[in-house]
Amino acid sequence: MQANMSETIVDLGSPLLEDGEYQDDTFTAASAATFKAGTILARDTSTHKLVVFVSGGSTNGNGVPCVVLPYAVTTTAAGDVPVRVMIAGDVKKERLVIDADGDAANVTLTVCDLLRARSIIPVSTAQLAALDNIPPEDS
């Protein structure tokens, strides 16, 4: 078994590490809300529309992650919203969002494995607090 790779980058705020593959789709929101960039979505097995991923969910496929929002989406009411979602590529694991938590605190190895099965590769990254290639000033 091979360990997950880790790389160090300067944080630019995006959940994406590099260009990926995207697809236009329809997201069904349950209410008015803002969904952060990096939010993991699932596909409803009855409507075939995207819904919020629920860790441990068992309603119409909502517990199976399949795509990631590359940008924030704000809905004004319950209903359908057109979105362009990432269907393949590398993402920062620490920037993935489970909507119920609002962050990556519960993005488990199982969630990562399910995303990998969909060609979305969560990569652990270390965020730099400052640029590390600037020489110190002489005193």
C-alpha cells in the first residue's frame, strides 16, 4: 500500500490544485444558502440531479460523493440551480467541504477513496504562512 502524496504550496484560496475536467449540471438546493467552493456533491438516484453530499447519508444516493464545486454557489430559495462542477482532477483535501460541517473536518479516508473512484484526487497540502524563498535581511 502506498502512502498519500503531500506537497507544499502557497495558499491561493482555491480548492483546486490544477486544471481539471468540468461539466455543466443541475444542483438541487433544499433551501436558500451559500455553498462554499470545495463543497462535495452527490447525485440523487431518483432525479439524477446533484444534491449536497451527506457523510453517512442513505437517501437516494446522497451518501456517495461524485463531484466538487470549484466556486461558491448562492441559492435564494429551494430549487434547481445550473452549476459547472469538477468531475476529475486534483483538489486540496484541506479545502474540501462537507456542507453540514462547513469545512473538511470530516473528510475521511472513505470519502477520499470514493472521490478517487470518480477521478477526483484529494491531495494533502501544507499551507505556507509566508514565502519561503526570500532571504533574511542583514542586521
